[in-house]
Amino acid sequence: MSAHASPAPSTGPTPEADESTLPQGNCRYIMLVPEIKGNRCACVNFTLNKSRPGATCECGHLACFHHRTSEPPIDKQELVLLRQRVRQLEELLLKGSDKENEVIQRVSELEGVVETRTEEMSQEIKKTYGNINRAWHSIEELERRTGEHDHRFRGVGGHLKNVDDELHLLRGRQCELNDAELNLEERFLELVESIEDGLEDTSRRASSGASQRRALPPVVSAPSAPARPSSVQQSRPVTSAASEELWTVHVSLLPSNSLPFPFERHTNAYKRCLSRGLHQMVAVNGTSSDAFVSAVSQAFSRLLKNRPWVPLQAKLCDAESLQGLPMLRPLDPMLVGSGYDVDFLRSHCAVLDTHGKIDSLYIAMQHSTLSWHALRHSPIFLPGLEASWEHDPMLDVNAPFDDDENVDDSHRPSAGDLVGVLPNLKRAASEISRSSSFGASTAPCDGPERPSKVPRTPCPVPNIHEDRRQRVGTA
């Protein structure tokens, strides 16, 4: 109700209001409530309060605060739609709160991940600093060892220089000995000739003076020839100490002796070699060198073709990526041809199993190589692997004359050589002009029975009476 009502007229009767002219709509009066702002009166229709004079509604507000016409009733469908919209808004609000919670949870998880990664990065940085420190220590140790090796190399260089000087001295002395031997041979031949001439003169004198010495008893002087003692060596039968024991070994013939590693299994290169018989199990009847050489030469006779071969030194690689793969290198030239018996192979060449027995061996031709072209046209040893001979961009990249049958195999790159074909920078043997260090001199033969002299080095004859011998220069 409004606190300020219109005062009743003091004089005269109040005429009754015409209800047709009064408003019919809802009340628009704003309630003066301090707690709620903008709250209007809840009156919906104007109802004339007849107990009060004037045009006053039952709500206590004047007719001027009401609408002229009443609003049409609200449709129920609109209410339903309004309720649905309200529910949708509530659901969206709930979803928004759920997403907010999810975002907060994900942000917290990301913060945890960032903290974990930061801690891991700090640990990795600490480890990296430790590795760098150890690397610097290793570099310092390598520098120290490099200095020691340089000092040793200088010592070895000085020793080699002394050895060269001694070799030159020995060559000079050998030249002097050759000249002295030549001089002695000439003196010996002259002495033999003088003795023969003396014997002929003695025989002539004896025949001419025989008539004068008939009365005297003949004195026969038999020339005493110097006896040369000869030492007779009795030949004794040599019995082989190698026991006739049959054993088997896996032997791999490599195309070249310069390969650092054999071909790995399940590769095209290994399958190509396997199809042409470069990997075989060889039975050796005995532990001697002759038995091993004969068995291997017979097993690989189609590929070797009477060309010399040598075993290769093998050592298992201890690197992590190549562990178990043998490392190969050519045999030391001092050991080539020294006899390839079982003890030698076990010590220098063979790959041993866990029981210390020979498991596998690797050989290669000493002066020749095998190309993919030669292996392709070799007889098939193991059928079923011809698919490996299709063009391989890795293996056949260095085969420029693969289709040319007129090219010699010596001009083709060896199988497994992945380095590009380079021009031959070595000179041929005919292009090398090597002057002879010594000349050849032959003395003329005076008699038919005089032996021919061996060509000697033309050095000056040494003076035996001199205390200090002259140094002889060589070309």
C-alpha cells in the first residue's frame, strides 16, 4: 500500500468513477523496498476499491500506475519452451563448471609433468657435466699418451736410422768379401794351371833322362794328392708327428683379403657367396699343414684354380653394435708359408668356440680377388638362392663392366668393395726403371777345363796389408 494517499475532498459529495474509463492492466508501481531494487507491484488487473473515494485499486495504488489494457494470457507452450531454455542454460552452466574443473585438473597435471621434466632435465644436465668432465680427463690422458707415443716413435726412427747405417756398412763389407772371393778364385785357378804345367815339365824331363838312369834303380815318385775329407750324412726316415685325426671346420673363402669383416648372414652378399660355394664345411684328415692345405684346396678348387691362398687372422669384435662378428686382417708376411697346422691355426687364424676348439676359418687368395661378375658365372653350388643375384644398388654400384664379357676379371672391383672405382694410381712393373746396383763381370776362360766365373760385384780389391780397409761405395 502506498503511504501517501490522496486526501478526501472536504466539501461536496464525490462522484463515482466511470469504470469503463478506468485502466484494466497490471500495476507498474515500483516498490520502495531497500533490500530489493526495481521490484514492481504484483497486481495483475486493476480492481476498483469502492471503499475509498477516487480511482484506487485494491492493491492501494492509483489507476495512473496501471496499464490501460490487460495483457493477453501467457501461452502454456511458451512457458514450456521457457522452462526448456532455463534447463538448457542450467545444463550449460553445469557443463561449463565441469569443463572448468577438467581444465583445472589438466593444468595441475601439466604442472606436475613440467616439474617432473624439469627435475629430469636437471639430472641430465648434471650427468652431462659429469660426462664432459670425464671426457676432458680422457682427452688429457690421450694427449699424454700421444706425447709418449711420439717420443717412442722418435726413438724407433733413430733406431731405424742406425739399422740403415749398419745395413749400408754390411753391404760394403759384403762387396769387399765378394771381391776378395773373386781374387782368391783367380789365384786358385792360376795355381792349378801352374801345377799342371809343372807336372807336364816333370814328365817330359823324366822321359828324356830315362836312358841316362838305366843303371840306377828306378825311383818312382808318386804325387801325393791332398785328400778331402767328406762328411757323410746318414739319411734317417722322418716320421710325421701329426696324428691322423679326422676333424671338420667351417671355411669361408672371401673375395678379397682386404675385407675388414665377413658378410653378415641374411644379406644378399652372404647368399650370393653361399650359392657359389664360398662357405663350406671342410673335412680334414689329419692335423698337419699338408692335410689342411690339401683339403681346403680340393674343396675350393673350382674357385681357386690353382691360385695361391692364405688364411686370414680373425678376432671376435667386442663392440656393442658388432659383437660376435669376427674382425679380419691379412696374415703377417713373416707367417705366410710357415705351415698351417692345427696349433698354428688355433693360435693365429681360427675363431674358437666355448670349448677352445676351432669353429670357423677365413681364407682369401694371396694375389687375386673375386668379382661379382666372376662369381655370377661360376657353377652353382647351392641352388635356390638365385633371387639374390638380382640387381642390388648397394652391391652392384661399382660394377661398370658387368655386361661386358671382354673385360678381364683383374680389372673388375672385388666383391664387397663398396668404395667407388678409382683409377689405378700404381705404376706397372714395366714402367719402373730400376738401375742395377752392381754390374756383372766375367773373366775369359784360358783353358777348356777352366770353370766359368760367377758374376761378381765390381768393387776394388781390398789391400790386405793396410790396417784400415777402404769403404766401398755402392750405386
